[in-house]
Amino acid sequence: MKASVKIERGIEELFGAYDANLKLLEQSLQVSTHLNADHLEIEGAELNVARAQRLVEEYVELVDNGVRIDGAELQAFLKILSQDPTVTLKGLTEAGRPRALGKKTITPKSLNQRLYIDAIKRHDMVFGIGPSGTGKTYLAVAMAVDALLSRTVTRIILARPAVEAGERLGFLPGTLQEKVDPYLRPLYDALYDVLDPERTERMIEKGTIEIAPIAFMRGRTLNDAFVILDEAQNTTSEQMKMFLTRLGFNSKAVITGDITQVDLPEGRRSGLMEAVDVVKGVLGISFVYFTERDVVRHQLVQRIIRAYEEYDQSRAAAEAARKASEKW
């Protein structure tokens, strides 16, 4: 099927530098385009052509109404549009526009990131599960800062299990704080990026922002707080249950983790994996699962994650075949 869209003033911004956005449009919606003097010709499967035509026409309408979409934002929108046929460009510009959070503006760069942000807005407890580089922690911190600055909550509490790569705190030199700081550094980094180091440090000194190992949560009830548990795959069953039952009035909790990166001792089940089974049917809790398609780091990271998944699958298949052969 073919469709033709008249080229209006301002539409050249849609094409991007060296037609980069046009190429992304072709790749995302599986169509081919031919740029003529006064119109853009779109060719492909009927539904794909209709979606591409609608996108271009919506873009023209938005430009006519004074809406400007920069290149990075447009690329993020195209990625979302390719994953969800029910989404419109106009809807994304209204619901998915960059949000000013501290010194940063945040734009969802994939469909799952958009679902994640929406889930955090609507639910008091959200699990974000998936590989590293998908924005789970960063977006949660950004939403926490937004809630704090808008005075929806009065404090932010960020927690992490101090267990990684088989190391133990006792082997590290220094005071307890100096021992746990390396484990908590990614949370500091996210805060410094969304706010700034000086403002973050002032809030930490005042107790408005608290960053601590999960063990420090025991026995507390967290009211008027935005609470984030990061690297939750390294919690024990007891730690996870303890954390999930800390939530107080007017509070929100986000739990993030990657169930393929468990660093607990052999034989200990991840508290995150158990929680998925235990609370998946509890009303008021939302689960958002990320994949390598949501990775917003270097493109090689997506390929590396996919390669490891394929490797694990092949090993599991080989192990299953070995066990089946032993039975015979």
C-alpha cells in the first residue's frame, strides 16, 4: 500500500539531520519513504502505512499549533510508537512531555519507561524489574525528587542491600558509613544528576533525604515518604518482607532489581524473586518488567544483555537434555 502526505512548512524538522528521523520512522514502523518536491510518499503494509501517515499528519498539526519537539524527544516518541500501536504522537506530547525535575528534564525513552512512570504516579507500591541500564533506579529517583519538590512527601528514603559480588562489609576498611558508602554510590550519583551535589548534601544533612543500607529500615514506620529499594534482588526473604511492611501513611515505595544478577550466597533465595510470587496478586501493587529493548545506555549494552540471555537459555536447554538422557 502507498500513501502520500503533503509537505508543509516546518515538517522538515521531522526528518532530522541527514534524514535520521525519517530513517528511524522507516525502521520503527517497517515502511519505506520517498521524499519528493512537495509530498512524502509512504509505502508498506496497510496498517503500518496508516500509522506512519497519521504520525506525519499529527506532527504537522502540532507544529502548526506551536508545539516543538526536539530530536532526542522525537526519537524517544518514535520508539514508543513502534511498540504500542494505540499510542498517538499527540497523546505522547501531552502525557509524555519532558518533566522538569530539579535541574533535569526527564523524557520516557521507551514504552516500558512510560508505563513505569505512570505506574509510580497511580500506585503506592511499584516493582521495576529488568536488566541494568533501563532507567529503573534513575526514573524512580527522579519521581521521588519530583514528589519532594512538589511537597507530596516530606522526605526521600533510598535503601540498598550492602551485599554485592560476594564481598562482605567486615573485609572493608573504615567506619560503618565508610564501609557501606561504596554500595550506595549509585543512589548518590542519581541524586546528584537530578538535583545537584550541593543541594543533595544539604538535604541529606537535614534528613530530608536519607540513604542507608536496608538493615537500617528495621523497626521503622515510614510516613510521608517516597521510599526506594534498589538492587532488591540481593535482599533475603526476611529483608524484603521487612521492607514491604515499613510503608506508612501518605507514602510510596518503588522496588527495583534485576533477577538475573543475584549476588546472595549459594542456597539463599532472592527476596525479590520470592516477593514476585507472594504479592503479585495484591491490590494496589504494580509490576513493570523491562527488557534489553529498554536499555538507554550504549547500543552494545543491549546486544550484550541479549547475548547473555541467549547463552543462559542454551545452557538451560543443554542441562535439561543432559538430565533427560540420564533418566534413560
